[in-house]
Amino acid sequence: MKPNPIALVVDADRPIRRLLRVVLEPHHYKVHEAENGQTGIKEAVAHRPDVIILDLSLPDMDGLTVLKRLREWNRDPVLILSAQNDEENKVAALDSGANDYMTKPFGSAELLARLGVLQRSIPGEPDGPLFIHGDLQVDIISHRVTLRGRQVDFTPTEAAVLYILVRHAGKLVPCGHLLRCVWGNDSENKLHDLHVYIRSLRQKLNGAGNESVIQTVGSAGYRLLLPMDCQHAPSESASPNMSCAIA
């Protein structure tokens, strides 16, 4: 467990957020807050929290939708903290990618203990890079990308787009899916931004054997090519600015 972990609290109830801050900060957590699902997704992209505390009842979208969007690119532990205590909701949350589930009202000692267990369990996941292509290595779990042995730095949005492509490596990822996962309800006018981020990713990942690692698939979307695909990959010359269907 990190000495100063980052916790993201996504809950519409301000007193609950305040209470969680009071509980967590004396135990060296750095706390970020979000009052709705869309802000929660943006905060997760911006701060890369070590643990996320998520309520299921949010004003703009239900917590399960937030969880599913996060799981497109984020594998940090998620603790559901909800007043909904029926078995159906618990099973749905765990099936959607939650690591644990607590009901309100909650005990501070139990909450801290469960968060500690969640963070200690992360090293048990696969250690190696989740994606290797030539001299490019992408490790989503440690949020580390290296090219020819040197770390490559990305903006939070670039990283989110890349991690989604890695999760679906070898498969077409529609532009609409990328837009919804990264920008959520604010994605309507972000198509040009997506093309810009793809172009930036291509520039940063450019290296021996990696020139075509992100392929544009007609007007449908993008694909992160597997090593065996590259010998068949078409040229990417003008593809970043192509129109892309939002479907």
C-alpha cells in the first residue's frame, strides 16, 4: 500500500463526501471529490486514483454506468458505498467490475480496513506489460508506457484513449465508444479533439516497428494493431483527420 494513496470519492451527497474526507485524510489519503458520474470519470482520468469510492445513486447517471466506463481503461480498485443493500444490486456491481461493496451507514474502521485490503490486493495482478509491440510496452496497471526502454509521458486524456485501445488491442474500437468512455455526456463536440489526441499518440509512439501501431479503420474508428497485424497494415498518412462515425 502506498504511503500517501489518492482516493477519489464519487457521491452526490456533500455531507458524505465531507465525512469521507474527515475519515481518510488523517490516514494520509489525498482525497478528490466528484458530485456526479461525469465529473467522477474526468477526475479519474486526471488524478489516476489508487482507490475509488463510488455511490450507485448519482444525479446524471447510475453508478453502474460510471463503473463500466471506468473499467474500459482503469483497473484501480473500486469500493461501492451505497444505501442500496439488496443482493441484486450488490451482485450487479461486483459483476460490473467493483472490487468490494459496503452499505450506508458505514463504520470508519471497517471502511479503512477494506480500503487497505483492496490496495494490498493490486500487486497480485499480472506484473508484466499488458501490451507489447516491438519496442513499445504499455502497462495499464502501473500506468507506465515505455518506448525503447524510456518512459513516455502522456496527458491524462491521451492515456485514457490509449488504455481503451490497449484493452481492445487487435479489435476495432468505434469513435463513438471512445468518445463516450473518455468524455461521457460532454462527447458531442469532441470528435475533432479525439482525432487530435490520436495524432498526438501516434507521434509519441512512433519508433522502429511502431509507425502503424494505431490504425484508422475507414470511417468507423481505430484499432491498436497486434504485432502480427503490422505487415498487413495500410498507410496512416492522412487518417487522423478522417471523419469518423459516432455509433
